[in-house]
Amino acid sequence: MAKITAGVGCSHTPAIGAAVDLGKTETDYWRPMFEGFEASKKWIKEAAPDVVIMVYNDHNNAFDFKMIPTFAVGCADEFPIADEGWGARPVPIVKGYPELAAHIVQSGILDEFDLTIVNEMEVDHGLTTPMSLMFGEPDAWPVRVIPIAVNVVQYPPPTGNRCYNLGKALKKAVESWDEDLNVMIFGTGGMSHQIQGPRAGLINKEFDKNFLDDLSRDPERLKDIAHLEYMREAGAEAVELVMWLVMRAALGEKVDEVYRFYHVPASSTGVGHIILNADNNE
Amino acid sequence: MNEKQHEYEDLPGTWVFDAQRARKGYPLNNFFMSLMKEENRKAFLADETSYLSQFKMSDAQRDAVLKRQWNTMLELGGVVYCLAKLAFTDQHSYQYMAAEMTGMSEQEYVDMMLAGGRSPDGWRSKSETKESAQGDEV
């Protein structure tokens, strides 16, 4: 039986991808942030997941404005890297797992989640920067990836509670797949950031710390945070944190925090990172 | 028919990209999306006014693009990720665009971020916020 063994929370920004691709990870500006992921790279190499379910958002690269799906599951064999306006990142193509993705869609829809099926999709920095941070710069990614793109661009994104419940449905879907697979789930985006308007640059370290604490201590509180509270306390784009709640709920009731890291800034973003082991004996 | 004022409209220095703003911004955002192709970036830079005439945007939207009034573009329905494609077309970074929106120089903005970013104190509601911080005042 397939199991979700662990979850990773991780911010994403185009600037992180650019720093990797342009060889700037050792500069004074970037070194402290990249050092924070060294332990994580070792950890994930040892934990050796077969599949990563990547809960992320597209930034108007795969999706334009003709259609805006709230939850879109990537069911393709592979996902090319998007050209976001300055050329595609020189990272390996992302290999999917269409059989498991199809199963997840079927299970999820019968569980009353109206998932959008995506058979062709490019992926942008929302997906590729967490891959670079966790897996470094390999010639081919060592895992297959099932992208789940969440709309957080046009208001309103799905509620935290909806995301939390989707996480529970994903756990159920994975556990009903009859193949021994080590599956991990990533929740990406966040933490504090606002990248628009005169209020750009907003960071709330205390909000971010409490959020990281409560992923293991009190996730039920987090699922009830309203969009307005994310936007007011931690910046308009901090609402991306709802995607971390999909990850958290997919791990079951109890989790063990393995590692965390927090750093300001990466461009305009408060970079948060956490690794949580699922308690599969509950 | 009028919609009730939404609570998020009280966030200072922020234009939430909601359904009504998205509706108005549709042609503007389609223009930004067209800049994902190199030949379109070239055509736009060669003759901005003529290139923009393909898109059914309002005069105010067109004017904001030509003048690179980033905050006005947000207010008129542009999505920040799409605005970035215009900044990239101009060979600018995301960070440059964010700095422009705040009225700071790029270096001042970077320094603010290195010092831990902008505190939410004073920026939780419009009534709290100093007028001096509003952008596109030029």
C-alpha cells in the first residue's frame, strides 16, 4: 500500500530559482538561505521518496485568464518547464505519475472535491524552486511528481478549511493505491510576503513563527485563519499558506517535526521551511 | 446593482485581485500574457501604442501601461505576476517593480528587506496608514 510518509513546507520565489541557475548561492545575500536547506537535502536523500505530491500555485504561466481552476491535478507523463518571461529555468523536466494521479482524481471527485484534470501543463517556479531547494541540481529529478495547482492568484482562493479537508482526501486516496510507494507531500508558497502596491515588502516574523509552531501543535487553529487575516497580518500574498494546510492534513492527526528553518529575505519573501514526519501508526 | 464594500478593501496600499477587478482587468492581463513570447516583446517595444491597440483595454489602462504606472495598473485590474512580465520586457527585475510601487529606490527597498522587511504595524488598515506611503503620486 502507498503511504504518505512525510510533508515538506517550503516557500517559493523566482529569485531563488535565479540564484541557483546563475550560480549565486554562495553570495553574501543568498548563502544564509541556501545553507538552511543543506540538512533537508541530506534528509530527503536518505528518506528517498518515490513520489512527491506538489501542492503549489501557478503564477499565470501555465494558466492564463481563460480558465481559472481552483484545484488542478497534473495527470501528464511529464511537465515541461515554463518560460516565465526570461527563458525557462535550466532544470530537468518534471516526470509525472499519471496512473496514481488518475487514481487521486477519481478518488477525490467521489469524495466531493471538484478537481480539474490537466493533461498538458508547464510548471513554473512555484513548483521548481522547492525542487531545487530539496533536491539540488541533479541531471534528472530523483522522484516522480504529481502537481496539484491551487488558485491563489484570483481572490478568493479556497478556504483554509477546504484545503485542510482536501489534504485528508489525498491521504485516503494514496492509501487506497495498491502499490508499495513512499509518497511525500509538499506545501509550497508563503510565508509572509506582499509583492504588490505601496505596502510591498511586508513581513511578519511572529505570524510566521506561530504558523510553523501550530502545524504540529494546533493545526485546527490554522485551518480557520481567514483570507483577510493572512493578508492583513502577513501580506497580500501570504494567503498562499493555505497550500501548506493541504500538506499538513495529508499527514494525519499527529506529526513529528523533523526540521525547520526561517530566513528573511529572499527578494520580498519570508522564507519558511519545515519537515514533518507522518505518524502512520495512529 | 452595487456590491457591498469588502473588508479587504480596507487594506492599505493593496489592490486585491478579486472577481470584479479580474473582470475589468481581463484585456489588460491578456496584454501582459502576450509578453511571454519573444516576438511580441520586440513588437511591443518597437511601437508600444500600436501594439496596445490590439487589446480592448480602456484608455486609462493603456495610459498606465505607457507611463509604467504600476500601482494604477494594479488598481485597474492587473495581476502583479502579469505586471512582472512587463517589467521583465523592460529588462527590470521583480524587485525593481516592487520598489517602484512603494516609491522607494531599489536599493532602499533591498535595505528594508535585509533589515527584516516592512512591519505590519501601521499597515493593517487604511486609517492607520500614513498618507506619505501611497504610491503613483507623480
